[in-house]
Amino acid sequence: MQTTRRQVLVAGSALAVAGGGPAFGQAPQRGGTLTVQLTSEQRVLNPAIQASTGVYVMASKIVEPLVDLDAQGEPVGVLAERWEGSADGLTHTFHLRRGVQWHDGKPFVAKDVQFSAMECWKKILNYGTTLYQFLEAVQTPDEHTAVFRFSKPMPQGLLLRALPDLGHVIPAHVYAGTDIRTNPANTAPIGTGPFVFKQYERGQYLIAERNPNYWRGNGQPYLDRIVWRFISDRAAASAALESGQVQFSPYSGLALSDISRLSKDARYTVSTRGNEGNTAHTVMEMNLRRAELAKVEVRRALCHALDLGFFIENFLYGYAKLGTGPIPSSSAPFYVPRSAPYPFDRAKAERMLDDAGYKRPSRGAMRFAQPLKLLPAPWGEYTVNFATFIQQSLREIGVRVEIEARDAPGFLTGVYRDHNFDLTTGWHQYRNDPAVSTTVWFRTGSPVGAPWTNQYGYDNPAMDRAIDVAATELDPTKRKALYQDFVKLAVDDVPVHCAVEHAFISVYSKRLMGSHNTPRWSSSSWHDAWLAPA
Amino acid sequence: MKRIGGLALRRLAQSVPVLLIILIGLFLLLQLAPGDTVDALLAQMGGGDAAVAARLRQDYGLDVSVPVQLGRYLVRLLSFDLGMSAIYGKPVASVIFERLAVTALFMSCALAFAFSAGLVLGVLAARRVNGWPDTLISTLGLVFYAIPSFWLGLMLIVLFSVKLAWLPPGGFESIGQGLTGLAHVLDVARHLVLPILSLSLIFLAIYLRLMRASMLEVMTLDFVRTARAKGLSEGHVLRRHVLRNALLPMVTFVGLQFSTMLGGSVVVESVFSLPGLGRLAFESVVQRDLNTLLGIVLVSAVLVIVVNFIVDLLYAKLDPRIVAR
């Protein structure tokens, strides 16, 4: 693992904040309005039917999951107080918190969990439809117990690590008997969380206010109100932060150049801390339908041609590290330290291409008859800049790349449905357990058109076996070992090069206290966040 | 009055084929853009399986062929139904109506400011042609004309919001203050100062130069000499004789530029996060929300037709020799 100069600086300033911030040691203060900037808004605010950070950052303050992750990244109960699993992995029992009320005053009961799991998570929720595919029923022996019955073994660790994202509970009495997708509560959510939905003005803002009856009590939540403002222009967003209109910009919502500038401003904290649970890779995907790329030596050669250290330091301002495989280093339960598999070595890359039969016809000429077509993923600066970087790096080893830029729907169609690409960049979000949304990049069998799956024609039966065995292994230690087989195959075959690992960057006012203290803080409920006086 | 009513009806009838061509053309054009609104939704969600996508396509009516979709749309349009918005999950008409007020207020203010300031500066420049006020005003006009509105907007924000903290950097009103009456009006006005400046300066420059040239031309005409010979004061000549005639090209331009301004407001609304039609149109394209986009185009086309109709009427008012037909 390489540590760059900038990372040391970032880590240092994060420590400085934790140790000597303006309000260190002070008791939390009640009151105040936290204003959050968001780049885009979502069609729904219901995390039980749409799993994405854009929904969580708003809705998870209002609607709560059964389980969240604590400061150490371990599952901790929210609406579930405790749980136990049967030895065969087919039954998981959740004992629910008592005395919790929905915002409309009705009591929270096991029926709500049953309804959310069977009607929303299993049938509608993206990633949930896969995770809960073998969920047969949720039984409710009493009002405060929900028993999940699976037809295939479900590792408890997988379920508990998936639940923070894929386990938000919505009120059955509001949704039952209605069309869940078009229920008005999808944009005016009713939950059990620390903040109560107040007002949503599309294109402008969302307001949620303090829930005085919140079950945690003890004066929580501390904030009076949270306002989310939609500011799509990134330059305008940093101006809003600097003028004091906004106190928090989550999920790398600003331009990287502004993030780097604000990191030197004493009024703000700029850090990836509190986002470790939202780690992603910036990747290069290679279409194996293209004759040259079908050869593994060629794919490896292309990876060796990329000077990723340079890319991280100069394009990403140091807020990233070298990727080592599809499981990121932030995933303590599954990560085994490895070195970056394809260190930069241009001479080696050229030699490998020569050996694979793609010699330069003459000095300075290009190796392939046709240029490689690269579709940059339009997911922001990381993936778009990476495309340019790939183009320039590969030119050095005699491989011409043509870039065809498209917007989101065009990109998804071009890559995942029409397979009309040779190379593409991508943003692979890791969701705390490889079985949630990571192995699907390498397994065969995804229907054509399913976005964020293996659509580049990679087919290795050994890989499919490794993935399937690990997904149903119940013993955590064995499971971790099995996933190392998966990582090794993924790295050796390299249909996808997990080039750069990074967490989202948060930029927030130093007044914002009690924040970024869990690995998925931006997506958590903010019940203990508070604002120090200006 | 009756004549004007008849005229309005005739104009409207004439514009129906134009509107149809615009709508069908846009509909077909958007089919060429790869991906549909379900792809856009999946992009937002960060994933989803194929069965979910198929069901969504069915919900949005995207599972049938393009001619059938177009036919369904036109049939609905006959009953003035613009369909449902995919992004907002409610009728397009109400989505547009919510945004229309913001855009209408914003654009009419910008247009009024550009027009009146351009007029005054143009007259001042023409009166002292080649003098220092003329040089100053013309140079300023050139500078305004050369500055792109998004950059100007950002610079205004940096200066007036970040550095000086005089004006808010964006948004339409202060959030959650519950202001009413005059306080609310002032609050909205404070929020609109910077957007109006950044949208209107480029148009101001155009009007200024147009007004100056037009004034100079009219001032050389015979009837002006006659008016002066009659012994009218210079001010009187300018106001009653020159200005009125010089206004004609300006008014023409307002009609023409109205649609350009609608386009420009897309950028400015994004920079200042104003909840207007321009930003809605941009979002609809990105999210492939066909119904909303067609609705916006329809409303904008009607707006442009109406504005041009008013311009025609104004013509007749300014110059009795011209009769609106």
C-alpha cells in the first residue's frame, strides 16, 4: 500500500480536529439548523424501495433500518434490539425495539418489518431483489419479533452487513393495499427516525424537523432542523458553503479542485473519515468480445501501463489509494492485505504486448489495427478523468484509444445493453459484503442490459464456483478465506482492473459536531449530530 | 378590441401546425438519444435487476413501439393532457405550472431590465456620439457582450455573496422562514438580483448597441430636421420624434430574443439553483423524461408565439402606418 504525502496531511488534519477542535470536550448543544448541499435529487425518498446514497442522505434521518454499523464497523441494532441465527443459516430472528412510534403516532410493530421485507426489499428494492431472493417468509410470532425464513442458507454476517443499506422499515399501515411505487409517502416519508418530514419543494429543498418523541431520548436529536438544498452547479455549491449558507457537502459533492482548496481553509474539515463504509473503486472494464482484449496477457499489459500513483496525486488530489482487488482495504471482515497487483512498468507492458503477438509495425506506430473505443462512465470527475488518463497512458505503449463521451442513460445503454465498447471506466461501489454487489461484476448469468454487472463477456467457471460457494458459507472465517480465492481469480483474470480505491469526501464546517463518527455516517440518522455556536 | 380578438384566434390557428411539427420532431429526435428514462432511473439508483427494469418500462409505457407511443401522446394531447412526469410522478401540467411562475418572474425582470437600461444607455450614447460617454458606454457594452453568463454568474456570487456577503448565493427564497407580504417580496427580490444581472447583461449590451445605431440613423432623417426647424427643443425632438421611431427595431428584437433568453436561463438557473423551467428542461433531458420535456417545449413555444403576437400589436401602437393583420 502506498501512502501519499497528501494522505498523511489529510490524516493529520483529521486528527487535529478530533483532538483539538473548537468545541472539543464540550457537551452537545441543542438547537440549530443544519443545511446540507446535494448535487442532485431523487425521484423517491423511500429507502425501502430505492437503495442509493442519494436517498439515504435524506431519507435515513426520517426512516430507520433494523441495523446500522457502529464506530468500529460492527453491526449495531437500531429498530432491532438483538438477533440470533439458526445453525443452518435458514432462520434469522430479530427482536424489535419496544415503545417506538411512527411519526403519525401509531406503534412500530413486527408487521411493519414483515411488510417492508416481503413487499419492498424482496420485490422492488435494487440489490434487495438479489439478496432476499431466497427469503421465503417473515413470521411474526408476537408484535416485537420478526423471524426471517430463507430457503437457502444466509450467512448472518452478510445479512447484518447488508441490512444498514437494504433494511429500512416503512409503516405497513400507510403502504399496505396501495401501489407501493406511487404511494404519496414516497416523497413525504413517514418513519421512526430522529427527524420528521416537513416540506419538500422539488428542485429547491427538503426540510425535516426534530422528532420530540424520538425513542433514543436523552435530548436526542440535538438539531432542531435539517435542510437539504439542491445545488447542481459544483462551483455554486462551494460558494454556498463559503458564504455560510450550507454547512455540509457530502459524497464528494464539490469539484476536486475546490475540495483541495477548502482543505487549506481553517473553517472546514475535508476528509474521507466517516465514509469508509461507502468505499468504491474507480475501475477500467475491458470487453472480452474484442479479440485483442480476450487475451489475458494483453489485459495485464494494459494495466501495467497505467501510472496510478501519478493519477491519484495529480488528478484526485491524493484523496485515494491504489486498488488491490475487488474487496477494498476498508472492509475489515473480508480484506487480507495485498499489494497492488499491476505496478506501473511501461517497458514490461510493451514487452508483454510484443510477446502476445502485437508488435509495433514500425517505431512509434500503433499496435492494434483498430483503435480501442473507450466509453467514460459519466459519474463525475473520477471516472471521466480516468478515461483521459487511460487514453494518454496507452498511447505511450502504442495502443490508440478513442473516447466517446455519453450521458448516463446513453452510457448504460452503450455498455450494458449494446456492449458497444472496448474499454470503459466505472465506479464500483462496495457495500460492506462482497455478496451484495461486488461478485456480480465477475459472475456469469446476468441478463443483458442489467447495469453494473458482468457485461464484458467474462466467463470463467472456476470463478462462478468460487462466488457461489462463498455466498452460502456460514462460517465467517471460512467465508473470508473463500473470498480470497475470488479476489485472486479476479486479479489474475483482470476483466475489470480495480485501479483506485477511494471513499467519498465530506466537506463540512468545523461547527458540525458529533459527525463522521461511524463508517457510513452520511447515510446514518444523525441523531447525535449538533452544531457548535458560530 | 374585437379585431384584436379575431387576430389572436387566427394566429393561434396558424400556430397549431407549427406546434405539432415541433412536438413530433422533438419526440423523434429524442428517440435517437441512447437510453430511456428507466436507464436514467437505474443510473440514479446505482443498479437494479432486469425484471425491475422491465416492470418500470411497462409502468412508463415504454414497452410499446415508437409510433404507438407517439400516437398515444398525440391522442392525450387532444384532451389537453400532457401526461405524467417520470421524474416527479405527478402530472406534467402541474410540474410545469409550479416552475412557470419562477421563470416568468425571472425572465420578465431580466428582459425589462435589459430593455430599459439598454434603451437609456443607447440614447445617452447616441446623444453624445463619439464623446466620452459614448466611448465609455460602448466599451462597457462590448465587455458585457463578451462575458459568458455562467462565468459572470459565478463571479458575481464570489464577489457579492462569498466576499462581501451582501446577497444570497442562490435559491429563490430564504428557506423555512415563513415570510409573508412585503418581507417575502423583498426576500425574493434579494435572491433575484444576481441572476437577473447575469442573464440580462449580455442582452443589455445588444439592446444598447441596437438603440444607439437606430437613434443615430433616425436622427439623420428629414422629419427630424423639420422638427428641429419648427423650433422644438432638442429634448422634445428626441422624445417625440426620434425615440419613437428608433424603438421599432428594438421591439422586433425583443420578440426574437425572447426564445434565446429562455435558452440562456437554463444556465443561469443552474448556477443560482433557481427552480425554473430552464433547469427542469435540462433535468428532463438528462433523465430522458419525455413527457415533461415535450410539455416544456409546448409551453415555451406557446409563450414565444404569444410574445411575438404582443410585439406585433405594439408595432401598430408605435407606428400607426403598420396594421397588425
